[in-house]
Amino acid sequence: MSLTLYIPRDSTALALGADRVAAAVAAEAAKRGVDLHLVRNGSRGMFWLEPLLEVATPTGRVAFGPVAVADVAGLFDADFGAGHPLCHGATEAIPYLQKQQRVTFARIGVTDPLSLDDYLAHEGYAGLRQALALDGAGIVAEVIQSGLRGRGGAGFPAGIKWKTVLGTPAAQKYVVCNADEGDSGTFSDRMVMEDDPYMLIEGMTIAALAVAASHGYIYVRAEYPHAIRALKQAIATAEEAGYLGADILGSGRGFTLEVRKAAGAYICGEETAMLESLEGKRGIVRAKPPLPAVVGLFGQPTVINNVISFASVPLILGRGATFYRDYGVGRSRGTLPFQLAGNIKHGGLVETAFGLTLRELLYDFGGGSLSGRPIRAVQMGGPLGAYLPESRFDTPLDYEAFAAIGAVLGHGGIVAIDDTVDMARQARYAMEFCAIESCGKCTPCRIGSSRGVEVIDRILTGRERTQNITLLRDLCDTMVQGSLCAMGGMTPYPVLSALNHFPEDFGVVMTAQAA
Amino acid sequence: LTGGSISATERVVLRETRLEAVSLGGDGSRQVTLEPVYCLGQCACGPALMVDDERLEVRVTAASFDNLVEDLREVAP
């Protein structure tokens, strides 16, 4: 009897015991004389079901989860049948997955991340082959046509950035991937690197062909050891197979790629501070202009994009710009892999076209809060994103609709917060975070954040509350207008949104009643 | 240590503060050092912690944390 099982190697699955389950499955199969083919795939992104074990059947893969070591013998006894209490039926019919539009994440959870053969069998490197048939301008035109905007947070059109690098003459150009994923509630970059590393490599290779860059760097968080290992192994395999190196698939064009460990500071995710860090210096923000596309790494023209931006490119080239552009609404084209985190029942990865509402994500996918209490607020877009109250949950998820309510989509991370959390303390934390993480180059961010903590403390202890709230708003205005980068420039988002939407937590309502 | 669920993380951090005092006892068992970390990319299953830049633990509770520390301290250095 032959049996094909899938147990993820994604680090979240590992943290939940996937390796122990895999070992138990292998031992049980040996004991029973079963010819086991065990695939260590990526995660489907349904983390409340991890470790998720799948069995191959003639009608497709069937899911069981969360599987503990103690469940393994019983699963064999039940012959991995639908009658087992952990069975969720056909994996792709699980509503959480079925309702998604897995475009960039199409392979993730399906394939063995490190198998190049698996990658090639699932549309891998189809985009690169198309790109090799085009010149740089042709590739750039395709990316512009797709409407892809930078997925790191700023949402700047990727193709326009590439066009600038293409049009800037230089003997040496670079492609840099910002994989210093550090926004609260985010893990989509990590999943791409661990669970489909060739996709990122292919996207960066296409970028290199587009702008005539010969070398690239992936700047990865040092706290992501599994991602670093997967990338290094995938780069070595791609090089051996001729997808990277001096002569890519016999085209005569070359591109080499290396992984760099990040410095462990939030500010190093800011693109110019990241360049400083890559150059071996302390991560301090550079003034712009000049743009990194013109004067970037080591002073050379440099394409800098986030992991998800590069990861979106192979499919855009492989299937054509129109395929990608047909997803989404308004000026937000394509899909975004949203990440549900915090106090949420069904945390995980939800990729959909832009246009869904926050409420649909929180309740239809997320299943409401884990604590069972009402979701009072969400923070979207990382530690510099606004806090949104329930009255904003019907806002469609697109860049412009969020800008219109003073919020950002950022990198698509959503942290749900229930009604036990004091929002004034969250506001104080935002200021404190800025004070700790500021690179110190500009005054509004360096000094403003420390003064901000003090002012919030005075508000919270009720000292001249009204005057100090005015002062806080003034200070936030200075930080927004005067900071060099988003660190100081966006810290007021969580601070002021907490104050505006939850004034009672700042004692404002109580004061009004007392007066 | 990092947190997806803010209040839960705070509880574990409190526990950690206590542990730091304990681990300096020097009774021959392995010493455990704690360092705060901003993010481990495990937000959907926080609070999370990492042991020796390799082993990840998620959905950490005060009880599971204590068990983990006991295990770690027993391993020969």
C-alpha cells in the first residue's frame, strides 16, 4: 500500500509541532509496512488548523487538523478517511480557502517549497521565460500595465520605479528586496520566503532583466532563520539549474543574488536606512531626493521592492498584465495577501482582490475574536497604522478608500483588539515605540516622540487634560509635517486615531461629564 | 518574545521578569537568558518565543513557559 501525505515545514507549523507529527507518521508507517511518500509542503495559512496534515486521494487532497502526535495512530486506523473527527474534507473546499483568490499564493501550501521540479510543474519560471523574450522596456511596460503598486506599504506603482532605474545610465545597478518584515500582524513575506522561495527569486530576476542590474540582495530579518535557510538553499539550486548566474538559461544575461541578515531595528525596514545597513553602516534614514532609483545602494541606481511586490511579478509576466489587472477595484489592482492576527479566532493568510470590507475579513474569514468578546478596534498597516473603530469596518479594502479615512492598508496586516484593551495605553505605546526605534536623524521624530510620551502621561493622569490634548495634536502635526520618513511622520496615525475614536479611554468624556 | 495578543504577551513578560531573577541562581543547571524581540513573524499565533535562534514556540502561556524553562534548564550545557 502506498500513501502520500503532506505535513508543512512552515515555521508556524513547526512551532505547533509539525516535525514531531512528521516523525510519528514516518514511524507509524514503518511499523505498519506502509510505503509512505511524505511531502513537507508550505502552509495553507490556516494557522488554527496547524499542523495540518493532508492525504492525497484520487479526488484531491483531504485535510486533517490540528494533528497532534497522539492522533497519528488513530489516523492510520481510520485509513485517513472522512469519518475521522479531525477531518475537514477536501482541503480546497474549506470555506476559508475556497473564498480566497489565491493568485500570488497559488502554490503556497500546495508544493514542496525547495523542490525546483515542483515549482516548474506549477507555472514556475513561466514569467522569466516571457521576460527573456522582451527587452527591459517591454518588461517595465508589462508591470506598469498590471497596475501593481508596492506592497511594502507606500503603494507606489512598481513599474514607474523600475522605469526610473531603467532610464538612469550606470555601469552597475542593483535589485534589493526589502524583507525586513517587522510590521505588527504581518507574516506574508515570511511565508513567501519559507514556502515559495523560487517565486521571490524569479520576481527579482525579472526586475534585474528589466533594469539591467547584475546583482541583488535580499535583506531578511535576522529573526527569520527558517526563511534565511530556505532562501539560501533555493538560490543555490536555482544557480545550479541555470536560473541564476552569469548566463541565465543561455540568454547571455546574468544576475546573481545573495541573502543579507538585517540589523534588528525597525527603522532598517525604511528603504534608505536599509541601504545604509546593507552598506555596512548604521541604519540611518537618508534624505530624499535623490531617490534610491537614481542614487541607491553604493550610490548606484537601485530597484527596491517588498517581497510581495517581487513575488507578484512572475505571474504578471507569465499570464500577462491584464490577468492581474482584472482583479481589484479603482486604482488598487490585483490582490493583497491580508494577514489576520491578534485577538482573532481564525488567524492566518487571506489573499483576495482589493475591494472586500474589513468586516468581511474579520468575521467571514476571521470568525470574530478569539476571546469571544466584541472586536472593539483593529490596527491595520503595522505599528504606524491607524486604529479603526467598529464604525469603520465597512470601509472597502483599497488604498484610496483607506487614505480617505486617514488610515493605511500598509502591508496588509490586521491586528484585532477586543474591548478589554485600553486604547490610551495603545496610543502611549505608539509614541514610546517611536522614541525607541527612531534613528535620531530628524528632530520631530527623535524629540517629538519622547515629548509625546510625556504629554500622553499628563493626559492620562488628568493634569490639564484639555490643554495637553491640544498640545498633543500640535505635536502630532509637527511630526507629520516635519519628519524625514514615515517613522515620525506616521506615528501620529495610531496616536490620533486612538484619541479621536476612543476619547473615553483618555478620560475626555469623564471630564465633560464632571464639568 | 513577541506578541499577537497584547494582553497575553504582557502576562508572559511579567512571568519572564520573575524568571530572570531565578535563572541567576547558579545551581549548576543551564542558565536561561531572556531577550526581548520585536517580531518573529508569528502574529497569528502569539505570544511567541524563540530558543537559540532556532526553535519556535507559539501560543505561549504562563504554564507552557514554565514547562519550557524547566526543560531547557535540565539539558546539559
